[in-house]
Amino acid sequence: MIELIFQYGIDYVFVRIKGNSVIFGAASFGIVQYTNISGLKLDYQGVIKEFPDLKDEDDWRQQAIARFKEKISSLGNEEAISEYIIQDLKKFGYKPRFKQRAGFRKEVIE
């Protein structure tokens, strides 16, 4: 299991990777609540920026989620998935802060 911690403005975002399962979390009053990709609020403009072909689709959200899941399953291992997520979220202004592998000490991501 790998956990990533990102900073976005004053908020912290957590990503937990276990095998091919990826869940996302946000801290609220000191408690982290996790959800899978289906539970996230996706920004239409962000999705269209990443997938321009979904611009005129009514089910753009479902198609974007399906593409994310397909990409994750194609990567194969937790380390590759974590690198993909770090690079992808950097594009949208998220600052990677820490990476923790299997409960060991957190490593600073630079």
C-alpha cells in the first residue's frame, strides 16, 4: 500500500493505492474521509481539458471515470500508479508533499 499526500491551497488531499484500487481523501476537522473515483466531484472544464473528445457527451463524467480506471489497471503496480498520479495532479496545481509505503515513515516528495 502506498499513500500520497498533496497540498492544494490550504487543503490536503490524500491518495491511497492498494493494488489496482485507488481511493481519494480530504481532511476535514482533522478527520480524513476517503472515497473512490466515483465519489469525487469532477470539474467539467478539467475533464474537457484532459479529454477534449468528451465535450459534447452527456455522460462525460462516467466516461472520464471509466478512462481513469482503465489507465490505472494498465499500469500494473502500485509504484507506477503512484508516479502517474503524482505527475497528473501536478498539472492541476496539486503540490506533492509526502509518500508513505506500507506504513513506513513518510518520504518527502520533491
